Amino acid sequence: MKRIFVVLTLASCAGASAFTTQQHAKSSVGTQQRTVVLSPQAKHVKSATALALSSVGGAKKKEEPAKSSNGLAETLQVGGYFALWYLFNIAYNIYNKQALMILSYPWTIATIQMAVGLLYFVPVWMLGLRKAPKLNMSELKTLVPIALCHTGVHVGAVIALGAGAVSFAHIVKASEPVVTCALNALLLGEVLPLSVYATLLPIIGGVGIASMKELSFTWLALASAMLSNVSSAARGVLSKKTMSGKKIGENLDAQNLYAVLTAMSTAILIPVMFALEGTSFFTAFNQVVAKGEFTRKALATLVALSGATYYAYNEVAFLALGKVNPVTHAVGNTIKRVVIIVASVIAFKTPMSTGSIVGSSVAILGTLLYSLAMNASKKK
């Protein structure tokens, strides 16, 4: 536990220090290749691992002293958001892996993690802290395919994180841009500049090298991480195809959309969980407690924390990424993946070969170049 605390503390410091020096653009929109136009109030919806909100911001011009004061407060706020985003993300990866090492029932754990989100946003809606979305049956049907993809993103990641090293799962997930480009071309007929496609080469090469040299390589981890990538890319493509330019429901900003997709995914996962794993999770849970390895409260808390930090890091991501420009967004995602890999290696003492380190570095650099190339192409 001390090791985990140290890892989380270092990660939060890394997140804050990386972005407190960034200048906040007064009118900036963080965009990715996966965008959903919802309404004039919430124009862009993205996924990252989560669907991150980017909004147009900027205060009115004020006198210079007040502007300087507001700029400092804004910088500290953004740094705090990024620190929390990294902290919750790393905490999720650690709690999730620990839970899966004790109870190897990924479908049940994924379902519980998804369901925990309801304990957050339902009270928020009921207490009026956030306006509840209003959707009719036709609009809900529109969201079903997107919810299915959302489910695949999470389940694929959970299975991958349980089947192999956390670091390896995130190295493979760095190849998501390759899948996104392929699906956009096949389903939307989108052709991107050559400079964007060129950045896919280091991603493919890096992931290939890391996979060949990965000491804890398993085909299940590779296939599940790719399932998560395909689902995430498909979620973006379907969002563009079915929702672009349409106003869906009322009060459906990016945070509420994520909440609705979480509720729908929970409903999808529950029957699938029972069909694939039945009630074996609960039997195994009782057996672990009976052996004295964990108390019932400690084990339940571990699983609950994996769900709470999963929803928390996505919620904070909306706040963090909605405050920065595209370049800072790209850098933030890159640093986040590096920090998660390093933190997991420290927390679980996972050995990494030289080839795996080189491959992961090349792949992650490729994802940064891809994001920057995409942003540059959209400005033309």
C-alpha cells in the first residue's frame, strides 16, 4: 500500500507540473478525430480509454491586474484538473489489476465498475446539481450502437489488464489511431493527408517491437486490447455517422452523454455477465474471505474503488481537456500514457525488456505525432 501511495503521489505531481506552465487559450477547442456534434452548448465529444469534453472558453477582457490574477487562477485550476485526471487514472489501473489478480472474473468486475458510476450521476441529477438529460425512445435507440461500442471499450480493456501486464495493455492501446484511420476510411470515406498516415508507421512498428519483446505477452491481452481499440474507434465513427449535426434530447452535454452511455452499458453488461460467468464471482469472493486473505469489507472496498476511480478519471477528464488547446491536449494524453506505464511498472514490479521499452517509446511518440498532425490538418 505504501508503494501505491508513493506512485499516486508522484503521478499527481507529474500531471500538475506538466501543465501548470501551459498558457490557456481564451477561445480553444480540443478536438480529436472522433467528434460528436450535440448542440450549440456542447459541440465536441471525444473518447480517450474516455469521451472527453472540449468547450470554447475565455473570460471577458478586464483590466490588466485582474487579467493576471485570473490567468494564475486558471493555470492552477487546469494543473489541478490534470493532476486529478492522472491520479484517478493510475489509481484505477492499480485497483483494477489488484482486483483481477484476486478475482479473475473480468466480465463481473467490468459490470460492477460500470454500475458504480450510477451511484455518482443519479444523485447528481436527483439533487439538481446537474440538469438531467431528457431522451425519447427514438433517441435512445440512436444511442444503442454507440453504447455497445462503449461497452466493448471497457470490457476489452479490463480483460487485457487482467490477462497481461498493465504496461503492455497500454502499449497496445496506443495503436488506436491506426484502427481509427482504417474505420474512418472504410465507413466514412475519409481520406487524411499523407503526413497523418506517415505518423502511423512508428505506432505500428513500436507496438510490434514491444509485443515481440514483451516478457508477459499473452494473445488474450493483445486481442482484448485491440478489441478495446476497435470498439473505441467504432464508437467515434458511429457517433459521427448517426449524431453529427443533430440535437439529441435535452441537456445532453458531453458529461451527461457519458453518464447515459454508462447506464446503457450497465444494462447491456448485466445479462452478458450472468451468461458468461454466472454467480461464480460471488462464490470466489466468499472463498477468498473464508481463507482469511481479505476481510469482506476490504475486498468489497477494493472492487468498489476500481469502479469509483474509473468513473472519476473520466469525469475529471471532461474538466481538464475542456480547458486546453489541441496541442496541450495531445501532449497531455501522451504524458498520461507514459505516467500510467511507469506507475504500473513500479507498483507491480513488472519487468520490461529493452526491446519493450524501445517499442513502447516509439509507439507513444507516434501517437503524439499523430495527434499533432491531425490538429495541423484540421487547421488547413
